[in-house]
Amino acid sequence: MYAEEKQREKSMKNYKITVQYDGTRYKGWQVQKATEATIQGKLQNVLSKLAGHPVEVIGSGRTDAGVHAAGQVANFHMEEHFSVEEICDNLNEFLPEDIAVTEIAEVDDRFHSRYNAVSKTYSYRIRTSPVADVFERRFVYHYGKPLDVGRMKAAAERLKGTHDFASFCGNKKMKKSTVRTIMDITFAEKDGEIEIRYTGDGFLQNMIRILTGTLIEVGRGERDIESMTAILAAKNREAAGYTAPPQGLRLEKVEYATVGSDKQESGF
């Protein structure tokens, strides 16, 4: 039995996939005992049936319940006699219609989708028009009121860089480091909507949604632009703003370092 398992390990190959999903009806990325409605669970179920043995799918990070992804990256190990085409076709045939694998490639056995990621980019959409867009209701936060984007941009500048983001963490019992680096926060306005893009080396639980809620409070004049520095220094969740709802948030892409100093996007 031991010899068979060792032989199986030797015949395993590591695969990297890019996944997109509408997170509306899911309880998040991570497998949970209380529900089958998780993205990781759906992927593992299809792959395990194809492989004939349990397959663990490792994501670049955990998206919350109701959060979407255009470029989530994951990896898993399977026996080598399956081609990438067979795996991809099988996944897209048997996955629910709100989950799709857009790219797949065989990668080095040492590749790890979470540990090897160097940056992630998320977008958050806020609808400021008083009239809701019914066709986009699952993918945008209908705030319904005007916001001062200039003030929001100025506040966002104070959040860029390497800081302890404990005040923007939804997990009050967090034991690991809450220090993260935000490389960029950008804003785009069109058709009664604001899109904020966050790029960083990693994000804490609910971090982007709390950042967004806090910036909204700045945009409606409830917080001073300069207060961002004090919020960071407080290292207390109560110091920051509210948690914006999940439907406006989407993981856009994950980047990985190549052999040299260049970066490779999740699109391979």
C-alpha cells in the first residue's frame, strides 16, 4: 500500500488554473463543513471524480461570501495521464454555470498559488446614481448618492505603502501579522458609477470592503482626509469605517514572479 502511494506521488503533476466566478450564491472560496456552496468545494468535487482520488485545490486567497472573481488562480496535483485539455474540458462541463476555468497549464511541482503570489488586484464598484441598474445588481454596490471622489482619492493616498492594517481587518482575533503593502489605489468614474482598484501584496479578511466603506465615509464628508493616518495608528477595527457589502468586490488578477525580475500575470 505504501509503495503504491509513493508511486502515485511520483506520477502526479502540478496544474495551475485561472478561475472566474459569480460569487452571489456561494459562501465564499474555502470549503466548509456546514455547506457545499463554496467555490473550492465545487472544483474539488469535479476533479476528484475525474481523478478517482481526493484532489485538493489551493487558491491564491480566500474570497468572502458573495464576492466575485475574474482572475482567481489555483493549483492542484493530479496523475500525469490526464492532458490539460481533458482536465479543462471536464471542469467546464461539470462545474456549475457560474464557475468557469479560463486557463490551465502544467507548472513546476514547487509552484504554490498562494505562497508564490507577489500581488493581487481587486476592483470595487459603487453605483452613485439614484437609479439602480437591475442587470448589474449582483455585481455593484448600489449606494445611490453622490460622493466627493477628490476627497476619496486624497484619503487613499495616505493608505498606500506598507502599514499595519489591523484597523481594516475583519478578524479581531487575528494572530498573524497584519502588515501589508498597498502598491496602488486608483479611481475611475463613468455613467453614475465609481470603480476603485486596489493592488497590494495581500489583503486581510474584509480589508478591501472596510477600506471602501471608510473611503465612502470620507467621500460623503463624515471623515477627514487626514484621519487615515490616525486610523492606521489605532490598530483597532472600531476606528475604521463600515464594511461595504460583498457584491461590489471582484478579484481581477493575481501576479507571480518569473525567473528574473519581471512579473507574470495570472493569464500565464
